[in-house]
Amino acid sequence: METTRSHSHCCARWRRCTDLSRCCTSTRIWTRGTRIFGAEYTHGTPFRRAVEEGIVDTEALSHVGTRGPLYGKKDLEDDRRFGFGIYTSADVFRRGVDEIVDALRDRVGNRPLYVSIDIDVLDPAHAPGTGTPEAGGMTSRELLEILRGLRELNLIGADVVEVAPSYDHAEITSVAASHLTYEFISWYAGLAESRKESIVGGASRSAE
């Protein structure tokens, strides 16, 4: 579990695990452009680089909660070409949390899962303290329920990024980020307990 400033660290972490499925919640897609500000590896290109390097499973990638402006239509075309399923914040509103959760579970299956949360996926009413707020985002309730709906999946890593305390108001963003982090820790704990029970159960059967 990690809380950092941006997505720029992701590629380095994903190289440790092949055939990785990943779900990113963000106001923007992070596969745009071959270079940003003249650099190949930036906080805006990690997922494009991950696909190019072959370190993620392109049949199990998802962007959730996207909205806001694009550089051009090619952004979405590239995202789909790289294998991302796109579920916008409007999709979450119109289709509902349960349907989005079912779609994500179908895409991920039994693969190892990494979840990256950019706090700006939330509407500014729920997360004003971020560098790139965009109107029309998800509520904190919707995002928490999506995470809870994925609880049985094989989570191997997660991060919460882009929290900017200097822009926050009444610690609204920090409260949301801390609750999301707590959900991940609880998720890890539940998986660890299930694995422990499985090991103990297997050992008991072997002893018999």
C-alpha cells in the first residue's frame, strides 16, 4: 500500500509482477501521448509504458471514473487499443455501482490485481484538495462501494495519489484518502486471513 504524489512510480513497481491486471480510478486516462514535456516516463504516461513493456495483462485493464477534457479523440482510441475497459463517472452514475463492479470482476477474473486511485476521480465536492479537480466526478460513497465489491479479488498492491493538503478544505480530501487506504488495508487483511485458513486447513487434512 502506498500514498504518493503521482502515478509516475507505477511502472517500476509493476515490473516485479507479470500478467498483472490493473484498475485505475482517475479523472483522466494515463495512456496519452508518446512523450509529455519531452520525457517518455512521466506521471501522465506510466500505463502506456507498461503496455509497451508487456508488464500488464492487456485483457484485464480498466479505467474507472474518467471524465474531463481530452487532447483529442486519439486518446480514447489509444486507450481501447491498449486493452483498457473504460467506465466513465457518468457510467457509474447511470449504470450503478453493482453493474460496474460486475464488469470489473469479469475483466479481472483470478489474475493478480493492482488498484491505483487518483483522488481526483472524486468530485471536487468530495475531494477539493488535489492538483487537477474536475466537476462531475464520483462520490466517495460510490468509490468505496466499488472497492468493497472487489474484495474477493486477488489484490497484490494499491496506491492512493494526488492528494494535495495545501488545497484541501476542512480535511475533506484527507478524510476520503484515509478511508480508501483503510479499505485497502482491510482488503489485504481479509486475503491474508483466508490464505492462512486455507494453509491450516490443508495441513490438517494432510495430517489425517
